Amino acid sequence: MLAATLDVKTGESRKFHLAQFERDDHNNPALLAVEGKPLVAFYSRHDPDDALRIRVSSRPTDIADWGPEQVFHFNGMTCYAQVHALGEELHLFTRVDETRWGYARSPDWAQTWTPAHDFLRFDTDQQVYMATALLPDGKTMRVAISGHPKEYEKKPLHDVWACVVDLQSGNVTLPSSGKVIANLRDGRGLPLDHPDLELVEKTPNDRTVNVMDVSDGPVFEIAFTSKIKDDHSNRDAQYNVVAFRDGGWHRETVAPAGDRFGYIHAGFYVGGMAFPDRTPGGQVYITREEGGLWSLERRDRDSSGRWQPKVLIAPQPTRLTRPWAVTNPAPGLAVTCLALERYADDSYFDTLSHLVAAGVDTDG
């Protein structure tokens, strides 16, 4: 586990070794960086234990020195931490035992924590994925959820759901009606199961989906991938956006996603979608494969509803994956993604990649 900084003017990078685990590409940390505040890192192993680890830097935005590792238990195997700050409060979410998402709150910037409890608990026997985004008001969090795209268990879930959380009041509401369905602070109505949430994409019976990102702009948008429902191929893989416009949810196909996604043909492990920082709506970054070559693009929705491409990294043989929008983008630095030198076709262990970046003002 590494924390790192990059000086975009000089190209100088610095790294700090936070922890050492097995080489599993799911062991990805969450790093909270707020100006004037110490950095906070959250990390887990990929399901071997129930410990979520936390370290706080000694000085604001400085990776040179960190406090000792704290261990937080969620009563189940954890991975995929997500955290949002509201003043001194930290709101922490992490997946627990694959089908639950746990929640805990710190009132004092990771010094102490409330007891953990479940935010989501889905009636399924496959993994549940959740994407969140904090809006510019600093308190409203959008949430999008889907099940695992694979079909091999008895109770798979292949639809997309949404809700909105007011971190200040704790109220969890449905996006279209504003109806309060639970409260994050006092636990009323929790945990939530999928019938409690707003169904925004009812997937056709012959397809499966995987949530990728949720927008933080004025339009509530959810990015997701879809394909023909089987566990052995990526047939007819597509990138999609479903958006709340004119009082309802509208799904549109953005682009074909390509034939390859990673270590299994049936999963969505290498492609990716991400909304630009505070996008006005109708914009999304994607990495996609075509003819054995990978590119990074921004797709813009025109007045007719078509998603027009702008190539940011030209097609190349190195696999590109998981675009990530830069907060407060600068010229030449609006989005990053991973270039994969090594990603075995039968495993997600011992992978190797490096970070590449692009702006919207240049091609490549």
C-alpha cells in the first residue's frame, strides 16, 4: 500500500509505504485529501479478514510521516472503502461480506468512530457494488448500486438502484420523489434492501449490468456497463448512462465497450467509465477496446441524444482501464487511467500497471 504525490510542474513524485499485503489488485485504498487537513488513508485486504485499516498523516497534505495504523472491525470481511468529509466529520462506507455495505462516522477527523452498522443488506448471494458522489454543497451524497454481473449463483441481481443521502441530517431519500426511507445517523429504516431503493434501470432478462460511476453535477447520472447475460463471454458489451431528466429516468447507450474486460471474459474488470468533475451533464470518460487496441475517450451528448467521441489517448495495444476524473482539472490534466503492463487472463493477482493522464485540450 503506497501513498504518493506528483508535482505536475516538475514531474517529481514521492511515495510513502503505508502497509504490505498480498499482491491482489482489489486491495485498493481510499485516500481522503482536504486542503488544510491531515490526509486519511483507508485500506483492507480483499476479503481475508474483517479489519479495515486507517492511518492519518502527521501534517496536512504531507505524505512524509503518518500516525500508527488503526484497525476498525465491521463484523465481516471488508473491501472497497469510500469516505466523504462534512466539516470535521468523516462518513465511511465499506463493503462487508460481499452483500452488505457498512457505515461508521467519525466526529473528529478519524480520531474516534461511532459503532459500525449496516447501510445496505441485499437479499442476494453475489457481490453488491456501490458508487457514491458528494455534491458541491458538501453534504448531499448520491448513491448508485448494482449486483455482480455474473450469473452462477442462485439469487443474482442485475438491475441498478439509486438513493440520495443528506450527510447533515442523515436522511436517505428516493431521488425522484424525495421520500425519506431511512436515516443514516439514528439508524431508522436501516439496513436497506434493494426493494427499498429507487429502481432506475430494469435490466432486460437476457442482459446483465455493473455500476461504474455516479455524477456530482446538476443532473443525476449513473454510468454502467451491460452485456448479454452469460458467464463465459462479453457479447454485445455496451457503455450506458441513465439520467434523471424531465421527471424520469432515461437510459442511453454511449458506445460499444469492446470484447475484452480482463481476467475473465464474463466480468467488467478492465474497461471503465467516469464522469468529469462537476460535469454539467451529458459527458463521460470511457476506456474501450476495439480491434485489439485500447483508447481513452470523452463522450459528449449532442442535442439529438447521440454521444460523440473525443479521443484523449489514441488507440494502442496496452490495455487502458478505470478512468478517474481529476478534481479541479487543469489544462492537460482532466482524467487519469491505468495502463496495464501485466494482467493475467486467469487471475487478478500480481498485476502491474502505471498511471497515465490526459486533458481535454489535447489528443493524447
